[in-house]
Amino acid sequence: MPQGYDTIHTSPVSAEPLVARLHGRVQNRVWRKSFSNPVVWQIITVGPHKLRMNHKRPNALLFGRKDTVVDPQVHNALPRNCRVISIERRGESFWADTGRIQVALEDGTAQSFFIKAIQGDEGRSMVRSEYESTKAIHCLQQDFVPRLIAWGTLESVPDTHFLLCEYREMVNKMPEPSEFAARLVALHHSSRSPTGKFGFHLTTYNGNLPRATQWEDSWERFFATSLKLALELEQMAKGPDPAFEIVLPRLYEKVIPRLLSPIKSDRQNVKPCLVHGDLWYANSGVDRNTGNCLVFDACCFYAHHEYEFGQCMPDCIRKQMLGDIKDLVLRYG
């Protein structure tokens, strides 16, 4: 699948079966249980954020017309004295324009770059989020993500922001489960939170929805804060619901503490691990040239490593990544 493919985001939450009372409220969502401790339930969003997903796209870029003129800011980030051969649309996104810039280097060698452009203040935050997330993974595993080039604001299109990285051509197949799981486990094990806490140094975006990433000492508190923001966005998109007033206090006061408090003990201490944050089959691939697996469209933060499992649990994703999930569980024991 071409790099830059985005889709409707998923959001992990913890809950007990009492959330079934929300069935009338979340008709467009599917709940699934994840592995081991803590119990993680998965919501996959199908419709409720539709209004927010209609992000204004920078149509003036017209990547598909195979133009050879690039914005001055983008041009400055490309290799010195290169010549642009074409700019073509590549990938699909609900909220961004994505394309491939093909250039000839000074010595005549061909090289390709991937570009993503989004408008507005939120678009700027989204671009920076992806840049910083990709950089965090790249620092630990260089070939597991595309090499970053730059991010910034275009001169030629008002209030439009871009991300530029190397273009990685991918084959149309899933990564081999054992190799992919090994890379994820290595990422989790090798990462170290710079503060020793859960969170990230800036707000990251799952699609075009912000995450609560402020630093927290406990996974329980970080998880609860993240969930509150996700459900606030749900209510902003669909309006208030009396069921939330009944269920949410119980969720925050009883369910989350009951499930997550025990892992604060010394015997079950949780290490904050760097996670991709939106890991599913459309955000992973296999490099056509090297045969190695890779990931992209990251929205990282330091979390319980099981967070990665939860992203893969809905039926529509699990069927594609079942081997990866099994291998991850086996590698973690």
C-alpha cells in the first residue's frame, strides 16, 4: 500500500461490560477485549467524528498534474542543485494532500521524496506531531521508518504546512509476523522515556484528533486523562448523552482504578515504552527494495507496551494482523 495512506482512527479505552449500556450511543463502534493485564477494550470509530474528518485539503497543490514546480520552502529542503522531474499524487488521506516528488540529483541519480500537506493551525500541529513521532522511532531503529527531511510552512499556499521524507516504495503484502513483532518488541525494549514518565513532549495526533500526552507518573492516571479527552471529542461530535453521565463517573472512579491500580506495585511495575500509537495494517508495509518491514503515520508517546496490542484488536484489523498479534504476545510471554 502506498505510503501516506490514512484512515479513520482507533482509540483504545479500558472498561468493564457495563459499557454495554452505551450501546445506543455508540452504534458505530465495536468493543473488543485485548490481552492479559490490564484488560483493554477497543473502540473502532466508524462515524462519530465525521464532521472533524472533513478537513480542508490544500487543493491548490494539485499533486496529480505531474508538475515540476515546487514551493520554495520545499525546494530548499531538497538536495542541493537537484532538478525536479515530476510531482505525482501518491497515497490516500481524509485530511491531507500526499504525493511523490521525483528529482534528478546533481550527478544524474534519480531520487524520490514523499510529501504530505495540510492546511490550518491544526494541520501544522498534525505535521509536527508526525515529524516528532517519526524522529523518535528513527533514533532507535533507523530503517523501521522513512528517513525524515523537513517539515514547515509553504510560501505559495496560504496557511499550509508540509512534511517531507524519503519515499519508500512498498509491495502489496503484509509484513512477515515474526519479523514485524521482533521489530516492535525491540522498539519497546530499547526506548527510554526522557522523564521516566508516561506521555510525550508535545501533543500528537491520531489522524486529526489530538491526544492527551502531558507527562504523568502513573499509567492509570495517564490512561484516564487520555480517555477523558477522547470521550470529550466524542461528545463534541455527537452531542451530550444522558448515558455518559451515568457510565463515565463509574468508569473513572471504579473501573479504571480496579484494572490499572494493581500494576503500580513493585512486582508489576510498568516501564513507559515508546509506542507507534496508531499501529494497524494500513500504517505498516514491506519495503520493495530491501524486503524489510516498516511503519509510518506514527503518533507516538511513552505508554504501557500493551497499547500497541489494543490498536490491532477490532475484527476489521485483527483479521489482517492476527499473526503479528500472536507473535507479539509470544515474545512478551
